[in-house]
Amino acid sequence: MTRVVLVGPPGAGKGTQATALSRELGVPHISTGDLFRAHIANSTELGQDVKRYLDEGKLVPDEVTNEMVRTRLEEADARGGFLLDGFPRNVGQAEVLGKLLSTAETKLDAVVEFKIDEDVVVERLLARGRDDDNESVIRHRQEVYRTETAPLLDYYADLLITVDAVGGVDDITARVLAALRDRS
Ligand code: AMP
């Protein structure tokens, strides 16, 4: 169970869980949001191109995102597995990921859905206070999740593991690990 995608609305705690799960499973945590933010912080050309999308809570165009992920997955540490956090974010990206993996003669093992009420996540995000965490941008990101990302739950129906994302951080990590173990 080493090639895993994490899906859930912004604020569901995917990033926190991915850090803990990465340690437990011994595979890298690959967050497209973190990769974009690092590019922005370093003022790379890619960073300058994508900044406005992050600021507005819009998806970065697929070509840019897919290419960044392709490059990252080719790095040595990702050969044996990975936890993808924030990618894929729409069905088109999921199709590209499927092709990348089949070219490498491998496939996903599981897709973990973090299930949580929208009202709860909006409260959490307002408390987090990241640059893109003001209320109108948060609402837009939730809308993008509902319309663009949630269809992945059907797309990945055969691989889907749904976990209740309300509770203590350690409890949720334990739930995910138990669910992954049950599947393997
Ligand atoms: P996150 O850190 O996952 O909340 O992502 C922050 C922002 O990065 C999103 O609101 C998007 O602007 C951008 N982003 C992250 N992942 C993707 C993706 N897979 N496709 C397009 N844009 C993304």
C-alpha cells in the first residue's frame, strides 16, 4: 500500500495526515500545493506564472501541474511509492497520473478520502490564516473541490477508502493506517 492518493476538501487535514503517514509508511509526501508555494517563495519562473491562481483559489492549469508532478515522480525517492496530497484535483489529472504510472508499469494502491463537513473546514481554515485563507478565497476553493475534485470519488470508486476526518490527529492517522492494512 505504498502508492496512495489523498483526497478531501481544503482544510480536511490532508497535509498534517500526509506528514504522519509518510513517516509511518516510509514513502515521500508529495504535495502539489507545497511544490507551488516553494516555487513562489523562490521566485522561479513557474512560481511567477502560478502565483495568481493560488492567490485566487483557482486550479493551476493542468499542463503546468501535470508536468511538475511527472518530474517529481521521476525522482529516485518516489520510485518505491508516494503519498500524493492535492493531486489529482480533477479527472483529467487523474487520467494523466494513470498514464504516467502505467508507463512505469505500476499503479495506485489506494485513494483515501478524508470526509468532513464543509462548515467545519471553513472554520479551521479561517483559524489557520495562510495567505490564501481569506473567506472569499476559501469559499471558492470549496466550490472548486465540489465541482472539480469530488468527481474523483466516483472515478476511483474501486480504490476508495473513506475515513472520518473529524477527531484527534493521531486517531485519524490510526484510522487511515488500519484501513490501508485491511485493504492489503
Ligand atoms: P493546497 O495546498 O493543496 O490547498 O493547494 C493550494 C493551491 O495550489 C490550490 O488552491 C491551487 O491554486 C494550487 N494547486 C494545488 N494542487 C493543485 C492541482 N493538483 N491542480 C491545480 N492547482 C493546484
